[in-house]
Amino acid sequence: MTTTDGICLNYWKAGLSSAPDEVWRHEDDCTALILADNHLTELPAALGRLRSLHTLDLGHNALTGIPEEIGELAAGLTRYLYLHDNRITGLPDGLCALDRLGYLNIGENPLGRLPERTGEMAGLVELRAQHAALVSLPVSVGKLGSLREVWLGGNMLAELPDTVEGLRSLRVLELRNNALPRVPEALRTLPLLRRIDLRGNRIGELPSWLTELPSLEKLDVRWNAVADSAEPVLALREMGCVVLT
């Protein structure tokens, strides 16, 4: 399909085990490639030749890895990259070269960790890495100053790096079903944070500094050991914040 900004090749649920030859015939003018819900197990290095792509959807396949050459798409891949619901066990450093990408979904993969260079993806506005077997985040994430939403539910995080205080544009933080024993102190300096989801962690009490977050509208701490009558809970509600315990 030809659109106003190029050609969109849509192979959603096409029963494919590899990318069709037609893809490589449109190296110069394909701006959106949708290969979601197929049976792909690998991608060729030729992926790096699709330098006009602004959107790439590879979700719901059986990929075990992503070629290093994905970094060669840096100039064009500015909108969406979907890699969720695959079998990817590790992400290449080349991914971190995508410094203009706005949206990245790598959830539902047995990743274990994110690349140390993740902080180089300076254009990220939304990062989704739910159910990715993460036990920690790289220190460099604090450099992602454009991030507005981070979704990290269903991992094994027991803490966040102190550098998270650098996420000054963050509005939404989802950390449900992790292993956090407390509300991360690094959140204290985030002026635009509106919603924090901490359901299903190991939190026993809330810090008083939560009342100092100027934009906080909703705090969800259900399925923790936080008392509904705790002073921070009452104080936040008095300020108009919705607190779910």
C-alpha cells in the first residue's frame, strides 16, 4: 500500500516463515514494514538496507535474536519498533544506535537484561519491557531524558538505579509485579510524574516525600503491605491524588 510518506508493506498474519522477496525490492521506498503474527525465527542482515523505514513491526513471531545491522536504520527508524512476544534472549548493541526512535516494545521476551548502551537511545518517548525477565536496569537509562512512559511490569526488579532521577520528562511509570521492597528514592526528583503503578511488589510503607511530587495524580500500591490508613496515603488523598491500597 502506498501512503503519503512512502510504501507500507503489510504481511500481518500471512503465515510467513521468512520475509518475502518483495521487501527487498522496496529497499529505497518502504517506510513501514509489518511482519507481525507470523512464524519468523530469524531475520537476515539485509534488514539494515531498509533505511527508509520509520515503522517496523515484528511482534508475535518466534525470533530468537535481532541482527546487529538493525543499527543501520538509525536515520529513518524514528517512530515505532515492535519486537514484543518473541523468543529473543539478548538485544544487540546495534539496537542502541537507534537514537531517533520514539517507541520501543521489547516485552514478552526472555531478555534477562537490557544493553548497557540503552541510554544512547536519546529519542525514546515510550519504552515497554514487560515480562522480559529483567533483574536490573543499566545505569545508562538515566540518560533517556525524553522518556514519558516506562512499562516494566512482570519482571524481577528489586531496585532501580539512582540515575533514574535523570528521567525528567517521565509521566507514567509501571512497575507492577516486581520485587521492590520500597518506593525507589530516585523518583523523588521527577517533576512531571503523574502515575506510578507499584502493584504486587513487597512494599511495606510509603515515604513521606511522595507528597512532594508536584504532578502526581495516581498511585497504585495494591497487593503490597501498605495500610490504607498510613499517613502518606491520607496526605496524598487530601491533595487530590488517587491512591489505591
